[in-house]
Amino acid sequence: MVMAASETKFHVLAVDDTLIDRKLIEKLLKTSSYQVTAVDSGTKALEFLGLNNNDHHDVEVNLIITDYCMPGMTGYDLLRKIKESSSFKDIPVVTMSSDNIPSRINRCLEDGAEEFFLKPVQLSDVNKLRPHLMKRRTQTNVNKRKSMDEIVSPDRARARYNELEVK
Amino acid sequence: MEVGQMQRRLVDYTKSLFMEGFLDAQFLQLQQLQDESNPDFVVEVVSLFFDDSEKLLNDLTMALDQPNVDFKKVDAHVHQLKGSSSSIGAQRVKNACIAFRSFCEEQNIDATLRCLQQVKQEYYLVKNKLETMLRLEQQIVAAGGSIPMIELGF
């Protein structure tokens, strides 16, 4: 049973400790027809992904967009953790910051962030996400088609979290 | 006052806020994001800004009132206020925060106290203006009219 790529909305996990910015990024993403889950810390983001436990996770996240300056785990720390994880390193990560610090921007991009947005994030920035998502989806479909030939067991149903706000 | 007049008054008032630098293009973006699925989006974001700012201004007042001022803490609060004011397009508050941060870096107590006064002033000004603007919008909607979209062509 194969889902047509055009029917499924991309699911973006947004991470920002500020309520106003979380509300804004969520609206920007929903306006662009993405499914959004917004959390207020890197720790919660990892929990949502299922990184902190060894159980099977039924969450599919297609992109992570995270603020840089957050107490505890910064957006950069989160980026590193994602890229060091065998399960999640292929999820594209985008970082954002209200401060325009070139060394910070370069470090994120060098360590695996696809884009770095300066806040306040605009709709034109969110439009830049689609190519990163389309590229992954095409690759995933190619891989799926290959493995479908080898697997005989039925598809495992994937739970979808619709517009969940985790505080 | 009939709806057309109210709408014109709103447009003129809103335009003046942009002209005088109280609001910048980011505020327009917020208005453009508002739609039928979320008709109170602007009001909600503005309310969050008010709550957030008032708390931060209190925290700043307390932090600067200490015998040994922790400038890192002060800077952290100002950074947050700068971020939220920037996110809603409250330009003069944002600019006041930028100046504030440079004095935090210098650890200049007199200058930072002056900056705090300046930020408070700008905040209360924009709060007043936004409340007036939102009240005008409410009156138009209550009278059965629609909120005109602002074109920044001046």
C-alpha cells in the first residue's frame, strides 16, 4: 500500500522557547500547508522524536526548524544531536536566530543545518523549505520502492500527530 | 459614525503608526497571516506581546535595582524583549532594546537605567497605539464592516 506523495502533508517540528515566536512560526508553516508540531525546548523535541528511548516511535517528522538561543539545550546542541543520531540524521534541520552573527550562522551550516533564517521569519523564508523536503521525499520513495520488492510483511500503520502543541 | 468613515479613520490611523516608526513591515506580515481560520491572530499575538513585555519590564526594573547588577541577566531580558518586539513589528521598542544592549555590554549602570526608561516609554506608547487601533477595528466589525487592508505605498 503506497501513499501518493502529493496527498500527505509534510510534518514540521518547530522548536522555540518564546511563545510569540512559536505562535508565529506555527502560523507561517500552517499557511504554507505544513502539518506542525511546536515544542518549547530541545529536550521536548528529542522526546517527541523518540530519541530518548529505545522504543519504536511512530512519528514521522520531515523537517525540524529550531531557534538558536534557548536555555538548556541550544538550537545548535539540538542540531548536533540530530545529526549524530543514526535514526534522524537525514531529517533536514533549519536554524533561526534574531542575532545576525556570521560565526554562529557558519557553524550551524557547516555542522549540517540546511538553512539559517534571521528572525523575524518571513513567508519567503518558509518557501525555501519546500525544495529540501521534496528532495528527501523523492529519495525516500526510491528507497521504499527498492525495499518493497524485498519485504513481504504488511505496512506498519504510522500514527500521525495532527497539530499537537506540546508545552 | 458610519462604517465607511470608521474604515477611513482606521486606515489613516494605521498609516500614521507606520509613518511615525511605531510599527514596521513585520506588523503588516502579521495582518496578512490573519485569515478566516484564525480571525483573531493579530489580537492574540499582540496580547502575548503585552503580557510578555510587562513581565520583562518588571524583571528589568528589579535586575537594575540590585546593589550588584548582573548585566548578563539584564542583557538576557533585553534580548528577549528585542526579539518579541521585532516579531510583532514594534520598531521603536526594538530599536530602544538594541541601544540598551550596547550599554549592557559596557556595564554602564547610568546609561542602562536611562535605557530602561526609554524602553518603557516606547512600550507604553506603542501599547496605547495598538489598543486604539484594535478598538477601531472592533467597532468596524461590530457595525458589520470589514477591516481594510493597508497598502504601504507612500
